[in-house]
Amino acid sequence: MPKIAIVTDSTAYLSQEIIDRYGIHVVPLSVNFGNQTLKEGKDISTAEFYQRLRESDQLPTTSQPAIGDFIALYERLAKDYDQAIAIHLSSGISGTMNTSQSAARMVEGIEVVVLDSESACYGLGFMVIEAAKMVEEGKKLEEIVERIQWMVGNLRAYFVVDDLSYLHRGGRLNAAQFLIGSMLKIKPIIYFENKKLEPFEKIRTKKKAIDRILQLLDQDARDGTPIRLSVVHADVIDEANELLEKIERTYPNIEGDISDFGPVIGAHTGPGTIGIAWYKK
């Protein structure tokens, strides 16, 4: 039976425990503060990043892995594996998936299928864990790919941005949108649409925005269907815990946990962002 490797990038924000448990291979993206380039999860932790972000007067930039990083990984995997599935953050916000695909075509001795999660953070993480579990269960490559593609189409994720200045400085809001949004204290709900981060609705307060996301969750959860969920946060752990507790009190059919907006995604959304990602099992 073919031996299958699971590959992803660091924006899945998987815990080291999960990475070790399933033998997942992670290629890091980087955040750049001035001339200093730091690989997320290796050179800088999420906690260190938010501390530095708050203290810095310069917005960090982000960069995808070099093609050589993927080539080196796939050449290494070719020695021990017959096949690999690589699942990456949305191709609409990063060239990481395309770089992974180009590298895969250059390496012989291993069949690599590269998939676009059309998401990021724990939306991507869900898919990677699901694929790893299916490998453990002895499923074939085709079955795993089909399941992940189903998840891509059925995952829902909505986030409330607390501070518009990060979206503005990162080029995702123009000056007029930023000025009006700030004056009206608008907290946009953003989501992935056609692989890109887009505004879903613009709501006046963070509490009302979170309540709106909970309404969307209720549409899927009220019939008792088992749901896997994660509350994703950018350095607001107390808010995230409170939100998860509320969800789990309301819906016994939901299995939930807490995860992070790590450095690369957090550089674009800023601290205080919070959201929910889920899918029906």
C-alpha cells in the first residue's frame, strides 16, 4: 500500500502536539520587521509577534516560502513516501500553493497532489488534520483528496476585525473606507469568498458583529448535526474562551476548541480580531 505524507504551511497554526502526533510536514511563511525576516513558529511565536506588533511603529510585511524550501522537502519525502498531499492557505491571498505546486513538478519519485484550502488559520488546519487521520485509517489518496475538496466547499469561517488600521495599512481598505469605518466605529465581518478575504457585512459594534456570526452558526447547528468548530483569535484569549463556552453551552452537538491568528495572518488583521470557523461533520 502506498505510503502517504501530509504537507501544509505554517498558516494552518497547528499545535506542535498535533504536528508530532500525525507526522505532518510544515513549511513556514515569514513575517518581516524592517530588514529582519522571521519564520513563524520557528523564529517567532504568536505571543512574541503580538507584543512586537503593538510596540512597533512599522507594520510588518509577510512573505511566502522560497521554492527551494518545498523542493528540499519533497526530495526528502521521496525517500520514504510514495505519495503526498499538500494543503495550503488560499491561493487568493498568497502564492504559497502555486510555489508548492511548481516544486512538486520538479521532484521525481513521489506523486504530490497540491490542494487549495481557499481558507487559512484553523479552517486550513481542520483539513490538514482530517487528511492526516484518513492516512492513519489507511484511506487511499483519491478518497482523501475527495474528502478535502468536500471540506473546501462546506467550511464556513467569519471574523470580526477590531482595528481597521491594519487592513488599511495592508492595502485592503482605501483611505475613504478607513475614515468612514473608523468614524462610525464599524467592525466589519470578513470571510473568504472566491479565495479572497472580502467584507461579509459591516456592523457598528464588535458585540453585534459576533452576535451576527452566532446567528450564521445557529443556522447550521440548530438541527443537531455534529459540528467541528474553532474560535480563532488574535491575542484576545479571554474573549475566545468566553465565546467558546457560550457556544458549547448552547449546542451539545458542537465539538470546539481555541486557535490563533498567527503572525502572518495577524499582520494583516491586527490584534483583537476574533472569529469562528466550522464545518458539519
